[in-house]
Amino acid sequence: MRPIEDSYRHKGLRKKLVDIIRKKGITEEKILSAINTIPRHFFLDSAFDEVAYEDKAFPIEEGQTISQPFTVAYQTQLLDVKPFEKILEVGTGSAYQACVLAQLGVQVFTIERQKKLYRYNQSFPFLKKYSTIKYFYGDGYEGLPTFAPFDKVLITAAAPDIPKKLIQQLKIGGIMVLPLGSGDVQQMMRITRLEMDSFKEELFDHFSFVPMLGGKKE
Ligand code: SAH
């Protein structure tokens, strides 16, 4: 069971988490404020209540993870999010990252390949708060051609290569952030689509994500 009450203790722990993330190098106040607003313990089984505000990744259903808050903030900062943008997220997972984006005033299109996780989120009451998030069950490698182009694309699973179809769904001037690599550790990459066929690639720190897998899972 997941908790539904947000106590003063939780709020206090959240503030401490924000301080930790700030010390690690997140400077954008609106991102820190989003993390301070969203009750992360709502996304975890009550067994994790004591640790929900540690800066760590935790297991959720189906052997997947809720990303480390610092990692969520880091990817969000690299995306350079502006209000009203259209953002494609690959790997809904717990939907915590999607909520952080929605809290920044953007429109989120998020895809999950595991039906059970997708279904779980359909009946997770807290997510009703964010009507700007649209959930899709499908293979993130395909993106969402019907809703393309996007201002930003965020991949929250380790991509062994740059997914070509997702690059094609970026607007000119658009940005894609992804953990690139097939091993246990990946390097964060930011790709900016400068022109139709011209891209800038930048590399950042190393992280460890669950793999981006092809196809859907029932
Ligand atoms: N953004 C999530 C992190 C989830 S972990 C959060 O905030 O909690 C990565 C997720 O990506 C997993 O749920 C996994 O099932 C999903 N995933 C992996 N490959 C995928 C693909 N090709 N398409 C869509 N989702 C994928």
C-alpha cells in the first residue's frame, strides 16, 4: 500500500532533500521548488516511508525503479524546460519525473513499455492532480509520431544508442537528454537539433539507469 498523507515530518524531510540536491549542483530554483512540492513518499510503498526522502533510487512494481531525485533534477535542468513546452518522456515508471515536469508548467507525453506500470498509474489517485500529463502504453523507441514534433525529449532508461526515430520527432531548436550506454554505467548526453540535419552533442556526468528495452511488455 502507498501512503496518502503528507505530514509535517514528510515536508521537513523533503526540505532536507532539496538542500542535498542543491549542494550537489542543482541551481534552478523552480526545479528545487517542484521537488519540494511533490510528496515522493506517495510514489513508494509505505515500507519505504522512512527512506523515501533519501537521495536514492528505489524499487517500484515490476522490477523497475523510481529514479534518484538528484538524477531527476539533473536531467530536468539539462532539458532547460520552459512553461507550455511539449515534452516527450520515455519510461514513465513511477511517474515521479513526469510530475516534476508538469509542476514546471509543461505538457508531458510519457510512454511506458510495461503494461502493469502503465495500468498502475491509471489508478494512482495523486496523478489526477496533473491534467497536463498524457500517459501512453507503448515502445518508447517509436516515440509518438501523432503528437510530434516535441520541444524536448527526455529518456529515463539507459539507451545503448541514440534512438533515431526520437531525434526525428524533435523540433528545430529542440533538446533531447538521454543516459547513453549499454553497460552498468551510462554517460548523460544532451543533443540539440540546430537545423533539420545538424545536431550538437554534449556529454555530462555518469549515471546508472535500468536499460531501455525494445518492444512492449504485457
Ligand atoms: N521516469 C521514471 C524512471 C523509471 S525507470 C521515474 O520517474 O520513476 C525506467 C522506465 O523505463 C521503466 O519503467 C521501464 O519499464 C521503462 N522503459 C524501458 N524501455 C522502454 C521503452 N522502450 N519504452 C518505454 N518505456 C521503457
